[in-house]
Amino acid sequence: MKGISRVLVANRGEIAVRILRACRELGLESVVTVSETDKDSLPARLADRAVCIGPPSPMESYLKVDTIIAAALGTDSDAIHPGYGFLAEQPRLAEACATHGLIFVGPKADDLRKMGDKLCARKLAGGAGVSIIPGSELVRHPGEAAEAARRVGFPVLLKAAAGGGGKGMKIVARAEDLRGVYDEASGEALSAFGDDRIYVEHYISNARHIEVQIIGDRFGNIIHLFERDCSLQRRYQKMVEEAPSPAVSPELRREICDAAVRIGRQIGYENAGTVEFMLDQDHGQFYFLEMNTRIQVEHPVTEMISGIDLVKEQFRVAAGDFLSVSQEEVRLTGHAIECRINAESPGAGFSPCPGHITEWKSPTGEGVRVDSHCYSGYFVSPYYDSLLAKLITRGTDRREAIDLMQYALASFVVSGIDTTIPFHQFIMRHTDYLNGNVSTHWIENRLVKEYEKNGGNPFR
Amino acid sequence: MDTISQDEVVQILRIMEESNFDELCLEMGDFKLILKKHGDSELIQRPSQTGEISGHPEAVQERQSAPMDEKQTESGKAASASGKDKREIEAIGGDPEEGYIPIRSPMLGTFYRAPKPGAPPFVEVGRWVSADDSVCIIEVMKLFNTVKANIRGRIVKVCAENGQMVEYQQTLFLVEEVDGAGETDKEEIPS
């Protein structure tokens, strides 16, 4: 590949495995950064070389920009793929890459910065003629927040300007609660993001989370690869994603995908990104939520319905090539669903469950895809997130994808630790899910309670 | 005269730098100094006739003849590729884990044996070190971190190559731990 011959993969877990696979297919040499705990991990074994960058704590390894740049330079890599999480959306890494003549496989540092500031992102979306959720500018004290809340109407969300990904948000149901929640929200924002700026947004109670995958090259070509429905969330963390959305009509699809491309075009966005929207199911109206400037966890569902390898496409545009497809060539075929298999105990309030995997047997077969770094004997470290695998099924239609998912979940064997597999089995058999009758609060408001009542048995 | 001071080495380096010569080999009794302008330089203090460092004088000889491009890393893949290195260690007295104590890199970065380019290395094979002695520098993006020996003993092997990237916890030196080696006599060879 022109411009890139050796890639440093600055991530771990399943996404490192995923990126390494794309490297192999493109004929690129690979180096993966590993913490001390990850020295014997699957990515370390799959890469041409693994370099140990520090102790297990992410603060001393995967989050150290200088060390990662030194690792790239020391191994003669010419590009860094950041994956998701860690430094993927940190302008610091993208900038350091530019300073040292390395290719950052992601958007420009400036775009990371613009979209990382949620208030700035709202303005950009508004400027592109896309509806934004009714809300305020920056509020400096509880008084301003109260005034903004009255204007947009309770309930409201207090959001951290530097937040995103479901972090740094607080719901305020009534005016009298506002003061207390305001202090809590700004305090949390300061400790989590080092930035206590807060703004107010109307809270949509019956919403679906719809997001659009876009990708652009440096020649101004920006295309969308349709939407994903990520409404099944628990505490703002996605559990199940699917494409296309059962709640989106062909007309709405055109509108929402067009809105996403307009936002991308507004800033001349390069590489892969996701524009997230809230779809108000009571009024049939969609609003810009935020933009994620990275490859996302749930990108496989888009790959399965479009036939386009997003990570390979990321490398292509980062190296300065044209996108391999035009908008007209992108076709949506079939239906894909992804279940996130986490090391959590669904029967114990989803508490994390690190430990040794004594047995790991993942499902196989036509229409089944498993993206994972786990194997029998693998130790799930408490230092990192709990994602063990992404189980993806693809059928000719939604019903077939669900049937396949039920089969795949039933034949997925993981022993030694608790996982979210039984909870996913519960979802895949629930009438509300089968009928596509869900919202972003369905899991928390309804399913978790029903699951507990059933004693964690998905088949009762 | 069978020894040479640090200042004299610096002086020789300066003369060498200004000269048209690429290589210099200086031998004075048991002392041998090899300087290469565009390569690696080595300063080797051989055991004197009167004071034996250990029962393995050939160990030092062996190191002297080891190729400079040889890499030894902690990662599994690279370790298997450096079987020659392993044999060499075995030849001089067993497994590094058993016989000698490793000084490991506290971080990933570039390994420098000397405080600045052209200066003599902090330590050499055969040199006695105490815990507070600096043994090398690890550079991470222009930030220079001095690594201390943290152990009292004799350097028996330099395991990383000057100017190359080393990984976190990679073995940089092997040290033969000696309880008796005091602060004052570290420069001398106990008889």
C-alpha cells in the first residue's frame, strides 16, 4: 500500500485482532503495543511483532502518547491505528503523529477537537441544517441551567461539554432537583474529563438511538453506509446493535443518511466516523446527538449488510487513496445483528466478572461472525473493559438474523466466568424485541426487571 | 601505566573526532580501547593478571567478540530468535534467571549507554556497581530518564544495543550480585 508498509496497532482486545486481520489482508506488516498483562494475548501472537509499552494500568501504557509514538518510531512503523477508546479520539495522538511524520489512521486532529466538544458539534450540525435536540449553550451556574430547563421543558439532561459516549450525563425530572444535580454533574465532568462545562438538553423519553456510518477520503468524497439501530442500551452502554433499523422507513433512511453526510461534508471529514441521532418515536422527528470520530465497536453490522470492510477502507483513505466505492455502488442487503458478549453477571446487577476462562467455544457457520480475542485459558484482566466478543449474525431478513442469533447464543460455550450470553438469549426471545417495539430505556425499565423475576432463566 | 582515567578517554575521543581516522585500537597491558567513528565503540577493562574478576575470564572475551547487531528482547518471539545469545549466557554460567540478576528497563524508549554522545558509557562489562550508580539512559520523546542499578554487584553482560528501542521490562544488563562489594571499592577489583 502506497505510503503505509508497517502499522503500529495501538490498542488491545478484539479490535486489535480486527485491525491486524485487515493489515494481513492488505499485506501490511504489523506491530502491536501490549501492556505487561497482554504480552501473551491473541493480538501479540497474531502481529508480526509485539512491543511491551508498560504496566497493566492503561494510564501507564495504552494512554501514554509519548510511549506509543516512541514505539512507532522505534519499530520503523509508518502509521498508527488507534482502534476505539484509549487515544482514538485524543487530538494529542493525532497531532504527535503529524509532528513525527506518522500517518494517523483516523480523522484530522482538528476534527477530533471540533467533534469532541459537544457544544461545538451541535453548532456544526445546526450549521449543516440538521435538527439538534432543543437545548442551551453553556450554562455557568444552576440559575442559568434552571432558566434553560424551563425554556426547553422538563425532564432535561445535564450534559458535559467534553463528555460523550453516554458519559457525563444526568437526568433532571423536576425543577427542584436541578441545583443538586447540577453540582453533581459539573463535579463529575471535572473529574472525568478535566472540564466542568455543562449544557442543558431536552430529554426525549421515547427515543431510539439511530446512527449513520460515514467515511470520507481526502478528495472530498464522503459516503454513508446506512444506519445502525443501537437502542438496546443499559446505562447508556450499547448491548445490541442492528442494521438496518426496524423503525426507519426508506424515506426516513434517505433523510437521516443525507443529514449525516451533510455534517461530514460541513467539516471536510476524512476517514470513518459515526453520526449519532435520537429518533423521537412519539413525533417521528430525528435530532443530531453527537459524532464519534473513530471506528466503532459495532462497525461489523454495517460491514455485514454493505459488504464493505471498514477497517481496510480506513487504511486506504489514510494512505491518501480514494474510497474504493461510490455512494451509488453501496447496496444494503440483508439484516445483521450484533450482541456484545461482556464479562458481566447479568444476574448480579451486571457486575464485572474478570477471571480465567476455562472453556471457550464460539459458534460457527454460515451467517455467523465472532470478533474476539478470547480463548480457553485466557485471563480476563480487571484493568480493561469487559467486552469479550461481538457475536454478529446476518440473515436475508430480520427474522432470519434473529433465528441465527438464537442458535449462535445457544451454542456459545464460555466457562469459568459469567457473561451476558443468557441476557442476550432473553432479549432475542422477547416479544417486544421481535416486534421491534423498543426504546433506549426498554432494557432498564422493563427487561432487567423481567429477567430478575425469571431468576435469570431466559426460557421460562 | 596499566590503567587510563576517564578524562584521558574523553581527551582521546576528542582527538579522534577531529582526526581523519575512522577506527582506533589502543592496547596498554590489560587495557583495551576500541573506537569506531561511524559504528559502536567499546571500552573493555579486562581482568588484570593479579586480580581475577571471577572464575570465567573468557566470559568477557566472549562478550567482546559478540556481534553488535545482535538483539535480545523480552518478547517471546524475539527471545526464541536469539538462541545464540542464550547459549552464550549458558556458556558463561547458566540461566540468567538463576545465576545473574537482570536490570530491566522501567519504560519503553531508546537505550543509551552514555550520558551524551561521545562520552564513555556509564558502565562496562566487569564494572562494579552499587545501587545508586547510573547504568544507562532511556529516552522517551526527548525526555531522558536515568536508570539506576538498584543492585550491588558486577556487570556481566550488556543485553541491549546502544541507540535501539527497548521495551518495558526488557533486560538491559545482567549483574552478578555480590554482597561484599562496598561503595568505596567498586572501582577496584577485589582480590
